[in-house]
Amino acid sequence: MSIFNGMNTSASALTSQRLRMDVVSANMSNADSTRGRMVDGEWEPYRRKMVVMEPNQKSSFTSHLSRAMGRSGGTGDGVKIREVIEDETPFRQVYQPDHPDANEDGYVEMPNVDPLKEMIDLMSATRSYEANVTVLDGHKNMLLKALEIGR
């Protein structure tokens, strides 16, 4: 176990939360994009994206030995991004007969982005980011105090 394990764990969480904030920003900026991508020769609205995280499993000899002996590893190894997935909820139908992407009934398919959900996700990611910065700062201060003991 390295003295930097706590810093590495917090750093992985910071990276993951930063990506989560970037995805929320992309969702919010495309909340009105009726032409997100081409599917079978037709434009499809932008689909909301979501970040999927999972624990970062290191496969060292020590972790395998601890698991075999029935001991937990004690500390985590951080998190990693498994994938960024698209939300498959249906698009919103908005009546705008003058819109260039309106169908014959005058309805336009709008992205499945809900600004309220995005703001909640952004607040959650921001709070997690702030908490991990605090943990990183505390770990740094403990290491500095440990160095002062040796003087």
C-alpha cells in the first residue's frame, strides 16, 4: 500500500465527476437540437447522454491474497468511467407547424433532455467534486504534517 493511494482514489473521482459535468453541459447545450444525428437518412433529435461509473478494480497479488483470505481490502481503488450511454426515453412531441423539421401533423420531435434532471445531476456532480477536493486537501495536509515530524 502506497502513501499516495488516498490521493489516487480522490484523483480518479475528480476525473470521473469532471466528465459527468461535461456530459451534463453537452446535454444542456443540445436541449433544443432537433438534428442530433442521421439515422437511416433521417435526422434524429439529440439523445440525452448519461455517465456510468464503476469501481476501479486493481488486480494486484495483494488484493487477490486479501480476498482469498477473507479480508476486505480496506480502502477502495477509486472509480472509473465504464461508458457514456444514451437515454432511450422517447422524444418529446411539440406542436410547431412552422418548424422545418415538423411532420405532416405539425409536430416536431424534440430531444429527451429535461433541464431539471440535468441541473440535479450537475449539482450532484459538483458536490461530489467538492467533497473529493476536500479529501485530497486533507490527505495532502496529513502528508505534510508527517514530513514535519521527521525534522
